[in-house]
Amino acid sequence: MRRNRLRRLLLLSGSRPASASTFDYYIDSVAGSDSNTGRSEAQAWATIGKLTTAGVLANGVRIGLKRGGHWRETLDLSSYTGCTVGAYGSTSAARPKLNGSDIASAGAWSKTVGLTNVYQIAWSHSLDVAPSLLTVWVNGARLTFVTSQATCDATPGSFTYSGSVVGTSPITVYVNSTGSTNPGSDGKTYELTKRKRSLWLGPGGWSDSLLLLKAGYSANNTYELGSRATNCLFAHSQIHAAVAYGNTSFIGCDFYQIEANTRTGSVNTLTFYENTGGYTGTASNCRFDSGTSTDIPNAVYTHTVSSGQRWAAINLSGLAVRRVNLLASSSNELVTLNVTNCVAEQIADTAGAIQGSADFVNITNLLADYNLAQNSNYGKRASSFASPTVATIRDSRFLFSQPASGSAIRGTGQHDVQGCTFHYTGGSATAMVDDTCPATVIFKNNVCSAFNRIYNWFSNVRQPAEADYNVFYYNGTIAYVVNATNYSGFAAYRAAVPSLDINSVSQDPLFTGSPASNVWTFQNGSPVDTGGRAAGSRSAIAKQDWTTLNAAWDAEIAA
């Protein structure tokens, strides 16, 4: 029954385990033996370590891990090119797990002197490279890190340790368990971070249908130049779930239970790290859910060693993210960003779903639901470039469910925004476009609903180069601000600036249903469909059933 339930949940989650492949070596943690030959399923080895002791690792080696297996070991293929790591066995079983944590022995715990609820353990580990973090899980749930033993004593479900974990092994870890129980006798399973990585894949390598979790180094899993991951689940990551170098791709992968920024200052789930320059990075049909609604991390992040080693392009398509920002990039690190057919939900960072800078930003068919955020920033640091960002945004929807003082579009570069819908469901916004946009702005064929201030152009006393065929609506008075002049109504604004919005209207767009739904249309007689105005985005961008997905991932992790 349990196996059938897991299989059903895996199918519902959209996980796509690969069909059986031929491998050079087979490893089965349940029924294998290191005394076997390792050359067939019937002769499978038991441990990852046997690959090293047998001396079989080489360029192009193909390694099969049995589905349903679980290894608390690191698979290090960094010295070899073109290696494959995949799954074999029944597709009803969970993906093979490479786990960076170990289980603490009940007898290793002792009561901390002078404290009421805290127990301690001397924990040995291999976290010898900074930055690394140590985490504690109880029955699979991550405990909260606190900064002192006193706070730990007062906070059930917390843990702490003093100083840096790097180079300190064993390190004393202090735990106040859920319910303030005694880890030595409560029968719960306590896991603590043990290893830096779960997987280190060399250049041109391929990982398929793996479950990678609970490692402690900033690069929990590392993908070298030209490598790829397909159908993998990265779970319970710390700092970065995966660090990928040039020309890497992640297809059909899921990222889940990502530690918040509290301990590190910055968490980036999938980091494309460029140390040469001129490469591309790709993420397609992947899903990200941080598991937290506060202090959320980034789904995708670009980083370089120096300003001369820029990414040629980052291509994101078909991504679904929740409680993470879709992308962040540091200054002067990215030439072109392409975002297509993506959904970002429950964004909780005022910097927006997409933040940072690139020379060229191309966004098409994006649904961004800011039900935890205030504004959306594009190219806000583009001034760090010799030439400013050129952002082209098409056929996208931006939903805001709370009153906000921020803007829907903000940045210092050139913006060309057409065919989009901007809608506030929980209050009014004070600006459509922020006053930090000094460059050329084209704003056409858009629907702006529930904004009480439009075109907030104060910076450099600049107005849009083109603005027409738009539909503006607010159940009250809209202030149209151009060149620091506030016009109390649409007619006054259009009369004062006759070159703008000649064919635009200030009317109810007449939505059919709620814009927060997956797809919406407009009622007959909507101004969107009349007078030559192009319709706002009607693209069928489906939101995920995150409840089902979370249940499936949790079941697979626990299997």
C-alpha cells in the first residue's frame, strides 16, 4: 500500500524518472554487496565508496544507482569527464538518495549543564571548506538555528553551536528538540550535516533521476563545465542547492525545502557560477519551493569571479517558483537574460521576482503573483554598465494582492513593455512606473488596473517615448504624473501631453472572473478589445498544485 501511494504521489508531482539504461557499474544499498563484481543488477555493489576502492572510476564511466536506495556518502566525479549517474529499478520506488547528513546515535547525547531543555552532542564531520553550515533535522524536519545556548533553551525546535563549523571537528551542537524532549530517549531520528557535497559531477557529466539532499558546503552539489541534470530532486539545501559552471543545464528538476537567508545573508538555490566568461546557463521546466514565506532565497542566481568573466546568456523557460524570487544577478555579470513561460508565486522580496542587471532582458509570458511582495524591479542596478539595460517585456501578468508604495516597473535602463496586465487585488498602488527610469520607455497595449498613480516620471524630468493603446482603471481618481506635473484626471493629462496615449482610455477593463486565476478573459464590450487596442496578456500560464507537489516530495524524501 505504501509503495502504491508513493508511486501515485510521484506521478502527481510530475517527477519523470528515466527508463532503465545500461550502466557500467550498478550499486544497490539494500541488496547489493561490495564482494560482488558490480557489473550487473544481480551483482550490484552496496556502497558508493566501492567505486574508488575498486579503482574503476574513469572518463565516461556510467554508474547506476538502484531506485529506493539510500547512501550517506559523497559521489565525487570531479576528476573525470563525461560520466553518467542515473537510476535503475522499479519506477514505483523513490529516486536513489545521496544524503549529506548522518544519523546521531541516541547514546551520544548528554544533558547540557545549567540549562533546562538543551542536550548536546560532539559531532564529527568533514565540513572543512568555507562557507559551510551544519544543520539538525528531527524526524526529517529542519530545526531552527539560534545564536546562543540561552535562546536555544527557551526555543523548542532549535539548535546552536559556537563559532564556525569549518575546521572544528568534532564540534559541540546544542539542541532543544521539538517538545523539548531528550534526544537520547525520545525515539526520534536526529540527522546532522556530515559532508560537504552529495554529488560533484565533472565536465560533460550527466545526472538523471537522483534525490540529492542535506549537504553542508555552499555548493551542496557541483556541476562542472558542460554538465547537466535531468529529473533530479534537490532537497533540504543549505546556501546553494547546486552550483553550475558554464554551458550547464537543468531540465525537469525540482528544488525543495531551501534554508532561508537568516544564517547566511544570501541563499541562491541554483547558482550559475562563471569563472571563464562567454558561456550560457539553462533551466527549463524546473520547480522551486523554498518551504518558507519569510526571508526567502532566490531560485536562480548568476555570479562571476570578476567583471571580465560575464555570462553570455541565462535562459529560463517553463519554471514554476513559489516563495522564492525567480532570478537575481549581481552587477556586470550577465549579458542577456531570457525568461519565457514562467510562473512566480508568493514572492516575498520587495526587490521583485527578477532583480539585478543584464545588458538585455527579454521576458515573455511571465505570471508574477506578488501576494507577499510590494514591487517588481527590472534592471535596478543597470547603471553599473557602460550601456544601460534594455528590458523587453511582453504578454506577462503581474498580480499584487496588498497595498504597496512601490512601483510595478522600476529600473534605470530602457524599458519596452507591451501587451501586459498589471492588477492590484488588495489595494491601490502609488506608481505604475518608478521615478528611477531615466532611459527610453515604451509602454503600449497594457492593462493597468487599480493603480491610483500612473507614470511617476520624476527622475531626469523624462516622459515615455511612446505610450498608447493602454487601458487604465481605478475605482477613484488616478493621478497621472509626467515631468513632475500631477494631472488630476485622464483628460487633463492627455490634453497636456498630446503625444502620449492618444488611443488609450480610462475605463474598467471588465475582467471575466479574477485575474488571479490561471487564465482570464474580458467581457464583451471591454475597452481592451475595441478601438484598436491590443488585449492584455491572456496566456494560459498554469499555476502549480503546490499542496500535491509538497506531499509527493515529502513522501519521496521520507521513503
